[in-house]
Amino acid sequence: MPTAHLSDRGVVKVSGEDARRFLDGLLTCDMDRVAPSAPRFGALLTPQGKILFDFIIFEAPAEIGGGFFLDCLKVFAPDLVKRLTFYKLRAKVAIEDLSEALAVVAGWGETPKPQDEIGLVAADPRLARLGWRAIVAKEDAAGFAQARLDAYHAHRIALGVPEGGKDFLFNTAFPHEALMDQLHGVDFDKGCYVGQEVVSRMQHRGTARTRLVPVNYEGGFAAEPGTEVTAGDRSIGTVGTGANGRGLVMIRLDRAADALAAGETIRAGGIPVSFEKPDWVAFPFPGEAAKATAD
Amino acid sequence: MTDIVLTERAARRIKEIMAGEPEGSALRISVEGGGCSGFQYAFEIDRTRQDDDLVVERDGARVLVDPVSVQYMSGSTIDFVDDLIGQSFKVQNPQATMSCGCGTSFSI
């Protein structure tokens, strides 16, 4: 029944009367669907559609002052503040980095969700099996540290859920490549946001050929992040995070499928790997028998 | 640089719209964050001119632009177009490095 203080996460607060509309015009998720105890996964993209920051957005209820709390990778929190401020112009919003005052904690397995009257605790909006997530005062984080941060990431990696800044570098990957379309991180029915045209085209034309997928490493040790994924002597992708013989790799799905069809071994950082399709993923996986097309 | 100009078509269309509005109404154009390319134009009818607004006039039509938005729009030509996508005001902005398909948002 583990809990962990996600010490690699920071918190950026966006508040003020224009906050919801301001964020809705910028982010991949529909802010009308964010409510207290109903956070959403989202990202701020470049106009070219690449992920600059990904985060989970919590809303505080009006009784405690309201506002949106973006649970993001801590080292990038100052840059996120800068980028949001760049778009602020005359919008009535306040943007602050609260990473020194607040902390993100998580619990999974059989750990019950903490009772919390302020509403900043909820099931992980990406995938319920990740467990719950909460934003708490920093001094309270120690009460949620039964497990180490590594244990949380091993749990996340076992489920096949990638994270920005760890499995891929910011400003390199499209939301589809990072599985954001599979993890409820993009609302395709909302209005315009930064990068929307590119993301929408990828969705409707089905042109996402590169994806982060989970693999099992032969021998039980994962490769170093950033090393190459190869089929024969060809590079087909890059290694992301790994733990306990499981890992995430960013690969060209078509090249991986061709290699498997040709009987080639796919290696990540030199170690043979096999693909394992998570049950929450809805796109064809390398090595998976092609689905019969409609007649 | 506060050189924002209206085309004759835009001026005519603004006058048509204002004919149905209270005396002294003007078209306010502002830039806000958001939209496919990061910044988008907002158009609204406003009766109140602020002291620090830039006022652009042509043929009796009046456009108001706040000083923050002016920085993102200097050198722009405001036009009115009637094409397949619909009728709309278009801002030809020399500072925009790219814009989206519908033309309401841009990058700088």
C-alpha cells in the first residue's frame, strides 16, 4: 500500500477571473471539464504542435480561493511560468511558481485516497490504475513517503505511461507520440489552442507513426535512457525510462513491425526487447496481427 | 510605431455595423494569448474609448486598439474579406511569422 512524495514535481498556480478562459485558449485539454476533484491531463505545445510542458491540472474550489494548480516537472516550472506569462498580455490572471510551498504526492495499489477538504486530490486523470494524486503543503509531504520516488516511476513504467522530460525531451515530441491521445490528454472536440491544427491533422489523418511503447528487456535490466533502439543495423528509435526489466521506447511503429515481420531482433541500448501492448492502448502494435479490415 | 491602417472595405463594413449601434460606438481590436498559433485577435464593439487607446479612423469608421495590443500589431492593415470561409475582418500583420488556416491566430 505505497505512497510517495513525487519530489521531481513542482506546482504552478494560475488564478484570476480570466484564468479558465486564458488556459483554455492555450492548452490541449478542455478547461470546462476541469473541476475541483476532477483534474485533467494536458500540455502546452509550440505552434508547430510539439510538447513544451505536460502537466496535470487541478482546480481549487472557490471556498479556498479557487485557481488552477499545474502539477508539472519541477525543474521546468520556472520556464512554464515564463511561457504562460508570454501569452498573458492583458488577461486578468496571476501566474506563480509555488514549487517551494507545495508538493505533489501519489498513492497506488490498495492505498486509500486521503480525506481532503480542499479538493486537490483525485484519481490520476491519465489512467486510474496509476492511483491517486494530490497537491499538499510541502511540510505535509513527509506523511506520504512510504515509498521512494523510484518506486512510483517503476509503477508508472510497468503500466506503460510515459512522462515528459523523462521519456522524451520537451520540444521534440507530438502529443500522439507521447500517447497523450490515449491518456485523455487532448480534447479533440474543444476549440483552438496553441498547436491545435497540427494535432488535429495527425488525429484525423492517422499519421502518428512514431510512438512511445512499453517493452520487456531480456535479462531483466533496462537500457540507459537516450540510447538507440535498433533493428538489424538500422536505428528505429530512442530509449526512454526503465525499471525492473520494463521500459518505454520511442519508436517508428512501421519500422518495428517490418523488422518483426522479417524475423529481426529489436534491441534497445543493445539489449533484446519484446513489445507488450497495454490494454488501454488503441492503436495497432508492432507484431500484432493486422486487424481484418472492413469488407 | 503605431501605424495601423484600415482598408476602404474595412472602413465601409465598420460603418455598416456601427449604423445599428449606439452613437459613438467603435470596433475594438485586441490581441490575446491563445489560438492555434499562440496569439489571436478579438473583435468587439465598444462605446468607451480609453485614454491610452490608439484610435484609427478612415471615412468616418473608428477602430480602437489598446497599447499592449498595439505592440503586437504595429504595421498592420485591417481588411474586410468575403470568401468561402465566410465574411470577416482580416489583420495583415507584418510581425506575424505564421498564422493558422482560418487566419484568426498568429505567431510572432
